[in-house]
Amino acid sequence: MADILERWAVTMVSGGKPVTFPGHLSFPAVSSLDGKYSIVVLAHQLRVYFLQTRQCIRTVDLNVANAVAVWLDPGNGNQLVIFLPSTILYVNWKEKVSQPVVARQVISPLQKLTEVFAVSEKAYYAITNVDSVLSIVKIDREHATVTNLFSTPHVLNYAVSSQGSKLAVVSDLSTVLLFDLSSIYTDMAEPQAAIDATVEKYPALTKISCMAVSDDGIVALGTTTGVIHLIYGGTNSSLPTKLLRWHIDPVRCLAFSHDHTYLVSGGNEKVLVFWHLDLDRPQFLPRLSGPIDRIHVDANRPDHYSVALLVDEPTYSLNSMSKPSHEIVTILAVDLISRLSVSPIRPNFATGLETRSRKKHNKAMYDITAPVSVHPTTRHLYFAKGPSIQAFDVVRGEQAFVQHAAPQISTGRVKSEHNVADPTVTMVSFTPDGNWMATFDSMPTLDFDNLLLKNDTAYALKFWRQTEAGWNLALKIVDPHGVGLDVGAIFPGPDSSFTTLDVKGGVRLWRVKVSTAAKADSNPEIAEWTLRRSSAPTTKSSIVSGCYSPDGSLLVVAHGCALRALHPNTLQPIAFNLPSSELPIEKVDIIGSHLVVVSQSRLVSFDLVRGTETELSARISTSGAGNLVAVDGARQLIAVATNTLPSVNSTKSKGRLTVLKPDSLKPTYSVAHSLGIASVTNTSSGFVFVDSESRVGLLAPQTKSNLADTEDLTAQMEKIMVSAQAAANVLYSRSAEEKLQKEDVSDEIEKWTSHKLVDTAVLLPIFANVEGISMDTLFEKIVRAVQ
């Protein structure tokens, strides 16, 4: 049993979502000293991007989900200083080393840091905000000891300038206080009194949502009404206050440009607004992919703006709040063109982790699963959420593109449009060749639309064709199963067809016919999708599923708790003794001659040849079970994910992945995961799973060569190269001896037996497609390359 267990391994592909810092001054991305690289901090990974090519060149696996701030080390540009609630980490981001964490310090005494606003080679300067009392503390770089420098009470909101010279505070008395922090960077005996002596007081607007302050004392206040209030303090105190009006929703974030010429604002309108402070002339960058939640200007790259776009709002409960999810975008200030975009995966979780009551462990409510589809050829994961579909590249570990599958209002809405609901894509499916994609979306009726009945929903089935430019819409069918009838499942059939099942059990078969149009200059192909077969609906059930046998000779449909076997062409019933289920069946699939049935309470493998259940019959108790079971027809294996409920003292669940054969209850492999698992799907490389923190992992079998030793791939390749070089030297020595006998030239010995540099470009094609190649063949290829 041990040798079987060693044939599988779990590899995490992506590091989850960018870190959400508690303070609004910190940003989860920093620039290198030369401005060429951007280091993005994810919850479980650091990703280094080369801005010129927009490619990720290095990843560092590190759990920093609770980080407070991140800075480039002022003493070493190759290191990051990551501040955790009670610990400081020094991480090598530039060099590939076995231990990226160079050093670790414990802050003493322990502090609840809100953020870090300045760093130097001797100390770090941070902010704590406890019970509306804002304090500035100094952390010694060598010993990590904390010294309190300044405190001010009754703080509702605050901002620190980019160079840490000014502090602006909004008190609970609707007063703006502006402090000069220059004295904290000196060895002054009483910094509290020195800072208090520099205070400037100004009246403020009410309902402040965000604020920013420049190093010369200009304070910008964003309000919930969308108005921006400019207060000229410091050396600009002689100038009058100014109101900037454009936003219709609350202003979410503000930031000054590096030269203080522009004020940049953002909010729910998804528009980045640039206010020229001298000319009073705004400029706009519209149609960003989400509400703008944070704006950052890095001192090492002042000509770029980094923005955090809100992908998912935080979910609230009586006990806690989940962290929001962001997309990090870097924009060049000269032409306002995006230079980098780092987006996490966007699973459409059913209910989330925080909807369950802690007193009542209601398993029916606890559903963290999310559907996912895999493209047959590119192996991209497709996540449908809202009106868009995100394609995630598993190999690169990042977003490939976003497909807008349904119309939506991409920019800000006026107040009368706040009740306009966006359409929702609920299902995605592909033909086996990957050339066609079918999607299904729903559009709820507007409350103020008097032409349609209230509570009605319009449905649309769409067929997309893959081209070099992306997915192009070929056909849209409104209400494909009748007016107001929802489709519960879409899955591919034989011969590039799709089958749809509605909630009443109706089955419809859609096929494409490709013809060539006769034209003088070109002959483009025209694809026409038509309805070929349909069956009458029966009783209503919200849960339906279906599948075809591998040879396409059998169609199995699950409707509620019942299973039906149909003929694929005529959709007529076939007499099969299929198993029954106590609860609705969420997924059916066929692996070889076994029918896998997954319900909310049971996993059953049914032998279609013998007409009996196999040994694989297990009781499961998890919601969303259809997303937690994947079938690998090539390897004849089934992957099952199970989640445990969180404990009373924890909001996180734990998952387990188990690999089974269709005729045995004894696991082939089983591994625990530290987080809950949202979905499992099959690819040619193995089983891909997504956990509750939006990370992607791969459970794949290992080859025998990887099991010989516990060393990593680098050590193995070094051994292969050494052996290849030795064999090559022997071959070259023989050639040299033969040549000596003929020509007797001593210089040729040095020419044929001396060391030779091998270009890596020569070796790269050898390892491009190593799957299925034996070690002997690989060895011979390396010898030829060295020769």
C-alpha cells in the first residue's frame, strides 16, 4: 500500500488572492529599486513580475495571509520586509534560494499594528489605532523593540503623506487636524510635545469616507455623497478650500501623484479620475473591471499608478467578516495603459463560510462549493460569475482572460439604475474538441419595467466559437426550453453536440451544421445550430444532471431522485435497472462500464454490465457534492473531496481528497488539505481542485523516476547532466584517439577533450515534451546536445 501512496503528490499552483491589508495606506505590491519588477503579495505566495514583458518570472511560496504591510528592505534591495501582527519577516524575493525567509523578528512588546508608513535603515514607523486612539510607534530595526512616539484621541479617519512628513486626522468633532511628523525621525526627547505644537485645525465636511494628504499639507477628503473637499494647509494655507464634484457614489480612495500635481480618486463607478489641482481639469480612465478600492504610487516607480479593483465584496455574519478579493492593476501615467494585471480566480461560491450559525451546525446551509469547467485543449479553468467568465491558466498560475458572456453596465450607474440587476452566467460547457462553448445565463425582470410581469426571468442559451481572436458569439437562443423555464444542466454529446436539461426533466439535443458560403473572394464557414431532438418534461425539480457513455451509445439523465436511460438519437427510454437515491442526484458520470451517481447523501458506483452496485458505495454528508467529485476516464479513477465543518472556535473548514477505483471502496490515495475544498475537476495532468481561499492545486501521479530518491527535480537533472557529460567525454576521447592516429596533431587533443560551454537554448527543447519519453531516450538526447 505504501508504494501506491507515493505515486501521487499535491502541488499548489496559485497563491490565492492578493493580501488585503487592514490599513488604507499599505498596498499589496511593491516595486524594485530600478522599477523594472513588481512584487505582488498573495495570501500564500509572492509573485515577481517583469513589467516589460508582463510575465511572472519567480514565485515564492509563503503564508502571509495576515500581513499588515510590505516594504522593500531599505538596507538590501533584494529583500522584502513583511510585517505580520506580531512578527517581522525578511524575505529574499530576487534570488532562487531554498529558504526565502532570511530572518524573523518578534515585535516586543506586542502591538496591534494597523500599518507601516515609513522605513529606514535604523527603524520602522507604524500606526496603531485602538479604541479611536491613533498612536505612532517606532520599531527598532535591530532588536524589534517598540517605542511610543505620539498619540491623539477621537480619530475617525486619518492619512499619512507619501514621504511620512504629514499626518491628517478627522476627529469625531468634524475637525481636521494636520500634524507635522518631521520630529519623529530625529532623536528628540519629547516628540509628543513637538508634534502637538505643529497642529493646524480646519473645519471638515461630514460623512467622510476616505482621505489623503500631500507632503506640502494639502488635505483631500472624500465623502459618501461623492464630493471631494480640498483643504490647503501647511505652506498652502493662504489658498481657499475647494470642492471637486464628479462622483455620484461614495468616494472609496484618494491619492496624490508623486509631484503633487494631480489628485487621483476612485469609487464604485469603476472610473479612475485624475484632478489637475492647478487647472481644475479632470481626466478619466473608465471601464475598469471593478470598483476602485485603493490607489498607490510607489516611490521607486512614480510614473505608474497601482490600483486595487474590488472583485468580491466581504461577506458579513454575526461573528466575523470575510476579507474582500482584489485585482491588482498597474497603469502608466503617460498614456493610461495597463502595464500589469494580477487577478485571483473568481469562483462563484454557493453560500460561503460565514453563513452558518455557530450555535447550530446546519450542514444544509454550509456550502462552500463552486462550479468549474475545464477546456479540453488549453486546460484552462473557466469560472462563471455574474455576467462574465474568467479563464485561468493552470500552467502559469494566473488569469488568462475574462470573457463577457452577457451584457452589463460596465461603467458607473446613475441612481435610477442601482436596482438594475446584471445577468448571471450559470453554466459553461465545451465540445470534446474545444472548438465550441455553450453558456446559459439568466436576466431577472426589472422592478420598474411595466411591460413584463414581476418576478419573471429571461433565459438565454448561447453558442460560442473559438477563433484566434477569442470566443465569438455564433447564436443566442432566448428561452431555449420555453418561456420562464430554467435549464439545470448543459453537457457535451457525441459529434460536437450539446444536450440541455430543464428543471422539469425536458431533454433537448443541439447540433451544429457547418456549411461553406460561395463567394468570389473567400469561402467562410457558416455554422448553424439547430434543435434535433427533444423530450417532454415531467415533474419539476431544481436539481438535474446527465452524461453520455464514452462510446456515445447511452444517455443517462438524473431528474431529482430518479435516473433514466435514454437513446442518444431518439431520446426514447431504454430498459435499465438503475439505482435509486434518497436525496436529489447532483451529478452522474460514466467511467468505463460504471455509472457514478453522486447525491447529497451518497456516492454509488453502478456496474452497467452486471446491473448491480459495486463495492464503491459510501455515505457522504456534504452540500454541493456534485462539485466535489471528478472522474478520470483514462486512468479509471474517481476523486472525491470532503469537507469538515468548522469548529466553534474557528471559521475555517478542512478538506480531504481521496482517489478511488470505480469498483473498490479502498482508497488508492488520500491526503488532507488545510482548507475547505470548493471544487474538483479532471485534466490530463491529474485532478485540479480549488480551495476556500481561491487557491488552485493539482493532485497528480508521479513517475517512477521521481520516486527513486527524495531529492527535488533540480538535483535529479544535475545527475543526468553529469552522467551525460561523462558519457560525452568518453565518446569525444575515442574520436580524439582516432584523429590522433591519422593526423598526429597534439592541438586536437585539447580541442576534443577540453570542457565546452552548453547554451541553455539548446537544452530547453529537449525538456519541452518529456511526457511519455523513457529515461534512456532522454539520456541520449542530452548526450547529443552536449556533443
